[in-house]
Amino acid sequence: MLPYKRQDIPAQKFMTRIYAAPMEGITGYIYRKEHASHFGGCDRYFMPFIDPKDHASLMKKEKKDIAPENNTGIPVVPQILTNRADRFLTTARMLEDLGYGELNLNLGCPSGTVVSRGKGSGFLTSPDRLRAFFEKIFDGLADSSLLLSVKTRLGMKSPEEMAALMEIYNDYPISELIIHARVREDYYKHPVRLEAFQEALSVSRHPICYNGDLLDFEAVERFRKRFPQVDRLMLGRGMIAEPGLPLQLAEKGPDQAWKAKPMDYLALQDFMEDLCDRYEAEIGNNALFKMKEIWTYMLPRFEVPGPMKKKLIKSRRLSDYRIQARALFFEAISA
Ligand SMILES: Cc1cc2nc3c(=O)[nH]c(=O)nc-3n(C[C@H](O)[C@H](O)[C@H](O)COP(=O)(O)O)c2cc1C
């Protein structure tokens, strides 16, 4: 079975659509598959970007991530990072041939090397070039049923840039606009800019998905109180820290209210052990680094003594890591 095509993506199951954010180095196919089978709750998993080079060629790692056999039965959306319409179109056709019905364009990546090449959030500084790019790609996709969404920041330096960008987005048939409510210079730390998000929301002709700092259940509830009209939310670091969060948001009570639940450490342990096994089978001892990166997001949520956390992060071998992780879960579960 191929990955979901547009027509295969299940009808909206929940009142609010929950999307898993693309996170390069973390939410690759192994993570997505384990997350979907252990927790689920995500209407879509956006894949970390692929960055087509000359002749739209992809790196081995990128090819593996988009391979249909690695995404079977999971509602995934590939993401393309480029400012070249020719490369975008060749890649989009290739993805369409693989069975994908929906793609996403990355206009948010803040990394220095990406921005200096005018890609990701670097593309936001050239509205005229961005318009010309959209003109070409939508012209090139005229005979295709591919859906294209855009993931954007509010600008490069100032959220005031967003008004001109919204005029461009509004002129093209994008399927939804995912707004990470920061500018590039904010990277991931500056508080999200909800006033500027509100302005973009008020002028958008497209469905809007909100992204940024929905780090826990309470943050999602606060956001929903302020913006009840936004019915699509994308979770990044909050989901990595708490993989059960999307499901918790998906499972509303009979009164349609979200219910806060304590962390299910047993389910989390099961997930983390399977994830580690899958990584080990795929990349051997390098699984250690993958697992430790994920733990940097999860550890602050664990109420266990600091030295235990330190031991886990400092483990040098996969076997040590497994012992420390088990000890940590044992402590958290019995606390
Ligand atoms: C390690 C890391 C990798 C990321 N990789 C991508 C990516 O490949 N594509 C993308 O559009 N955004 C990427 N992002 C941004 C996230 O998708 C998201 O927009 C950001 O983390 C803000 O959402 P959050 O506050 O829910 O985490 C990445 C973020 C981080 C921290």
C-alpha cells in the first residue's frame, strides 16, 4: 500500500486537526511510524524538509524518508525546501508518482546556510521572487490534483513583513497556510507573536494552521480560548516532550472538552524502547545519539532526581543508555 493519497486521508476525525510538525533529525520515518502505532492522534505528519539539488536529485537519507514502503498507512505530507521552481516541479512530480497527494513548501527554516541561499525563511525577504516562484509552480501544477500547503514564518526581521506576504499567499490556491508565529530572527526562543498572527488570520483567504510553543496541554487550552476559530494546530517540541499529547487532544470527553491527563509513563517507556530497537536495527550504535536528542525534550517533564537525568544524557554506550532509561522510568513510575 502506498502512503495516503489526498483522497485516502481519512475524513477529519476530530473537531481540531492536530498536525505533527516536521523536525529535521527527529521526526524521520522511524519516529513517525513508532509514534503512529504507539500513540497516534495526529491527522497529518509533516516530514522534515527535502532539499532537491541539481537535476532535483535527493540525498540517500531523503530518499529513504519519502520511500512509500517506509510510510505505509501513515498520513504523511512531504515538505520541499527550495527557491527554484524547476526543482520544485520536478520533485513534486516525482512525489506525485510515488503516490503522494499533498505537499508542503518550507518558508520558515531559520538556519544560516539555508537563509543565505535565499531558501526557507530567507525566501521571505524577496516578495517579488516569491510571487514569481508561485506563478511558475502553480502554472506547472495546473493539470495536477496535488494539494500544496505552505509553512511560513511571519517574516525575516519584523512581523510587519507579513502583510505583503499575505497578499501573495492570498493570490494562489494553496490548500492551507501553516503559520509559525515568529520571524526568522526569533529562531525558536523569542515569545510567539500572537498579535501579528491574529492580523494574518484576519486577512487570510486560506485555512490557517497555527504553530509555535504549543508545548503542553495548558498552552493548547490557552491558545484555543484566545483563537477558538483556529481548527488546525501543529505541535513540534511539545509532541516530542510528550508524545501522548496529540492523542490527548484528539480524545475529547463527552462534553467536547479536552481533559488533562497525567503522563502515562508505562506507555511512554514502551514507545521509547521500541523506538530505540528500531533505530538500533537501522543505524546501530548511533541510535544512542537519536535517543539522547529526544530525551533532551522529555527530561524537563520528568520529576526524578537531577543526577539520574545527567547519567542518562552522559551515557556513552547504547547498553548504558538502556540501563539509565529503565532506571529513570522505574523512578518516575514508582514516585
Ligand atoms: C530540531 C528541529 C528541526 C526542525 N526541522 C524542521 C523542518 O525540517 N521543517 C520545518 O518546516 N520546520 C522545522 N522545524 C520547526 C518546527 O517544525 C516548528 O515550526 C517549531 O519547532 C515551532 O513549533 P513548536 O514550538 O511546536 O516546536 C524544526 C525545529 C526544530 C527544533
